[in-house]
Amino acid sequence: MSNRLNVAPNDLSAFWMPFTANRQFKQSPRMLASAKDMHYTTTDGRKILDGTAGLWCVNAGHCRPKITEAITHQAGELDYAPAFQMGHPIVFELANRLVDVAPEGMDHVFFTNSGSESVETALKIALAYQRVKGEGSRTRLIGRERGYHGVNFGGISVGGIVTNRKMFGTLLTGVDHMPHTHLPGKNAFTKGEPEHGAELADELERIVTLHDASTIAAVIVEPVAGSTGVLIPPKGYLKKLRDICTKHGILLIFDEVITGFGRLGTPFAADYFDVIPDIITTAKGVSNGVIPMGAVFVKKEIHDAFMAGPEHMIEFFHGYTYSGNPIACAAALATLDTYKEEGLLTRGAELAPYWADALHSLKDAPNVIDIRNIGLVGAIELQPIAGQPTKRAFSAFVKAFEKGCLIRTTGDIIALSPPLIIEKGQIDELVDCVRTVLNEVE
Ligand code: PMP
């Protein structure tokens, strides 16, 4: 058997890596060979503290035996089964278990394989629901600047990250964007929810007035925007959005692909902010990132509106070959068991004050212009180098990896979102690593 851990540089060219500067990476690759709990190990045997839960997904930590065993067992029992006009018990069991942890009223769940697919599914449910209940003129969708909703066409259309949109043509028509809520001048170095900016929700009223409510199907936002640099909603902002949507019969979708499953110290962000949307998209933490899976939660009245048609009809013309894949379901059930046994869906609340103090101790490190945090997620924003955006944070990422810590960067922002099993000593280690690195970067 070939040595799969050590890939010669010439062998790196076939894989066109996603969201990666491929040519640069392949000159000095960073290679992970194994993982356990809070750590990765590189192919050259170095331990790396995972400060990002992989890509915000490995909430229970790596290679947890219960999850590994569940997958192995399921793979030998029922490897694949369609969910079209067919079922298998664990997909129903998982759906029931998920609605038990989901916010009040989220009674039904549609399975996908990723966050991007969850977003497409949610947007399609919203549009179809408006039609099913006789409001087919509601076709417009509203997203937000700096929003990230995955990479498929619906998601990049409602999303607001320019680099992810600009190469791909006209995208979906009939989409508007509210302003983002990041007000560095007013809210810099806030712990938790910022004081200023709730009034930005009034922009939704302006868009509604412009187009008329009867044309608008849904609003989609990340309760805490993750990928664009951990933007925490100002106090009262989400409640205002909820009220405006309710007033005008517009569905509110929370994209909880990052915030779902304990990231904020509550099972979902909807619980944290006490604002219940109509649809919630999830992925990542649902299966601890181990097997691809996504889940879209909907309120009873949305589901029931689809079920009101003739009985022999398919109610919703949508689904994926791997919706409810048995091995993904087994991974998700074992993940939910692990969350429950170890109290992980609320552990972030216990650690949040310590996390906040640790992150904010970086305030005086060189080039730091903002620090923000909520639950077990946070960001350190750096002053960009003139004419070389992203360079400073990226060089911090490279140096941190060399020193044994995995951090994530987006633009000139360092984002941290460790597995929810992190111990206080490891928080200190992560923050010390960032401090050392910030003292070294240009
Ligand atoms: N929505 C949000 C809020 C996300 O953070 C992400 C991924 N970071 C996605 C959607 C897309 O998920 P995926 O990469 O699994 O398609």
C-alpha cells in the first residue's frame, strides 16, 4: 500500500482546491494526517490545536469514538437507501430527535448534504410556500450585505460577499440586500451584542415600501454572520426584523449553518436571541462535520400548507439522492448523543465569559482594531496593510499554523470558533499563540 500521508509535491496538482490560493499553497502545503479531540496532527508529526473546529463544524471535537463506531456499524448494516418514496428507520428517528432540540415550533425537517444545499432548499420552500397558500406574487428574496449563504446560485444571489458573486453573471433576479450591521466606529471592542445599530433593521421597511410587501417572499440572514468576520447583531436588531416580517407576511429564514448546535451556548441562535424565525437552515454541527449532512427546519404551518393538497401528489418537487443518507443519519444521531451526554449544546454559555476576557486581552496587541465575541466564537480584526488587503491576517494564519494553532482568516479578520469541548487552558494556549503571532507579523 502506498504511503498516503506523504504526498510528493508533484502529486499536488490534480486536486483543484476550493477557496484556496492553489499555486501558493502547493509551493508550501499544510497537510493534516490525523485528528483527536482538540487537535490535528500534521503529516510531519506536529500537533495543531484546532481553534476553528475544522470549518466551524467539529463541535464535539475530533474522532469521537461513539461517532466513529456509529458510522462503522451503519456502513455494514444499511449503507445507502433512497428516501424518495422509501424510508429507513433511522432517518425518521433522527428527524424526531432534531425537532426535539430545535427551537419551539420547528416541527419538521428536510435533509440535505451541506449548508449550501440547505440554503437552496430553504429559499425554494419559501417561494413554493407562498404559492401554495395563494400568494404567488411573492417572489422577491431579501438578503444582506456581507451575508454568506453558501456557494450555489440562490445562496450567492442572496449573499452579500462581492468576491463570491462578481464572476458569475446576473444571478437570481428579484433580490435585494439590506445593509450589514457592522459599525466599527460605534461598536468596536464590544463584548457580546453591540449597543448600536438596531435601527438598521428599518432598511427592511424601506425595501418593503419600495417593492410592496405583496411581492416579497422571504428575508434570509445569518443571526451572527460568521464567514464574513463574526458580525454580531446589535441589541434588538433581530427582533425588529422579526416584527417587520410578521407585519408584512414575509418569511424570516435564519441561516444557522454556523450558529446551530451550540456555538452560541444555546442549541440555536434563535434560542439565544429569543427570536423564532419561520425556517432555519443548518449543516456542519448536525453531524459534527464528520459525514456531510444538512437539515432545514420549518414551522408546522409551512409544512402543513404543503400537505393540504391531493393525497396522491408529491407535495414538494425537491430532494437530493443523499437526503437522509443512512450513514450520515448514524453520524448525526451519535453526534446528538455526544452533545447530550457532555452538555455541549450549552457548554459555550459557561465558557463564554472566560472566552470573552481571553480574546479581549489581545486589545493592545499590534494592529488590532476590533475584537468581538459571542458564545464560543470571536474575531480579532487587524488594520489592513495599505494596498495589500488580507496580507497581514493571512500571514498570521501561516505563522500560527507553524506554531501549532489553527486559526481562520477572512479578509483582515482572524476568526476563532473552537470545538465546544475546549478547556480553559486551551483557550489560553490559543490566545497566547495569536498574541505571539501578532507580535511577529509586519
Ligand atoms: N451558510 C452559512 C451561514 C455558512 O457559514 C456556510 C459555510 N460556512 C454555508 C451556508 C455553506 O455551507 P457548506 O459549505 O456546507 O455548503
